Amino acid sequence: MRIEGAGGCFDDRIYDVDRDLCWKIVKLSVQETGDTIDDVDEELNIIKFHGKDKFMQVAVKEIDEDTVHVIMDATKARLQIYSWKKETEEVELFYSIFERKLREMRNYVICRQCGEKVSVSAKFCPECGSKMFCQDLFASFHNKSPFG
């Protein structure tokens, strides 16, 4: 659901991924936006940050074991009551980075031997030749960042 207006944008989306992994991807995505992080609440999974003229926050809420709700809100310091200008740039940037990282996570794992990014369909690491195991896939998703 997206709500636009008054100089800002609120957008929430649902993803089939566990909360801890989603939270890691959200933190990496916010860092990649280049905005200044003001506060990170690890317990509630909320990050507050700001850009040149907007204040933003993103939250991750668990719906069930493998489903999360990601909520992104961006507002200007002052409301713009009569503005028709679209104010979705920061929200769209965040979600494009987040969804790219999520796709990448689902397509790649990290080799336990050399740390190289390896396709999930590979039986051996193309860099060091180590055999890839199913348990490596699970450990890679949950313990290491697959984004280098």
C-alpha cells in the first residue's frame, strides 16, 4: 500500500523471507542509499535516517516464521499541503536496493573456503574448487552477507 502527499510517501510491502535475514538486508540497503543514519533499534527493527531534505524510517515486522512486513516512510521537515509534486524518490530508491539485494541473496551463496559469491546451482566453487553443500547454503544465508 502506498500513500503519497503532503511532501512525503508511506509504502509498505510484504516479503516471503525470515525476519532476521530481512533485517540484515534492510540495514545494508539503508547504508547503500548514502543517507545519514540517525538511530538503529535492533530490538524493534527500526532504522531512522535522513537525506538532504527528507526524514525517513524503515521498519521490519514479522508476520509469521517466513513472512515479513517492510514499512518505509519518508517526509519533508515541513508539510506541503498544496503540492502536487511526486515525493516518492527516496522510497523507490530504498525498495529498489532492497529488492535487488533480496534477489541476489536468493541466487547466490558464499563459499565457506574462500568467501566468493557462488550461484546456488553450483556444485563447486569456481574460485577455489571447494564442494558446495546444502548446509553451506543455509549457513551462508543466515550468517554471512551474500553482498560482499
